Amino acid sequence: MQVALAQMSSQVGAVDANLARAAELGAQARGGDADLVVFPELAATGYCTASIQPHLATSGEDERLARVAGGGSAVIGFVDAPWYNAAAWWQNGRLNHILVSMPVAARR
């Protein structure tokens, strides 16, 4: 199994831009024969603290996350409602699993 680590610098609150960059990196990794692309913690939203508005929270089923996987397999971090650090594992175009960690506000 080929695993690609997609290192990227996310901007806080720039979800669309972050996911567009992640989709580019995912396509590049799959072009290099990666079976699984793994993105950083909170790659979709940028690293948030309690001071960031909760409207950044999204769902692991968000179609923007599916585009990052691009029909392959990818794990991407995001803020899950109501305010949890989470990661979505997409495989073959389907949401396979969501791992939810501690509340983001607890990680000051």
C-alpha cells in the first residue's frame, strides 16, 4: 500500500480554498500511485481555537470533502459540529468512517 502524506498550510476559515488545495494535492498523490492520501489535522478549516466562530464546523459528509478524496482513499481533518476535532476517511467515493476527538476548545 502506498500512503502519501499531503503536507499543507491551511488558512483559518478559508474552507473552500483549503479544500481546493487539498484536492490538488490529492490528485497529485494519486497520480504518483498513492492508495491513501492523509492530510493534516484540521486541514479543511485551518487550526481553530475557541475564539473562532463555530460556523466553521462542517459535516464529514460534506461533498467538498468527497472531492478531496477524488474517488480514491483519503483521510482529512475538519471541525465537526458541534465543535469537535474530527477526521473523515473517504474510500472509493464513499464516506467510510468519521473519527471524532476532543472538543477543539479544550486544546488551547
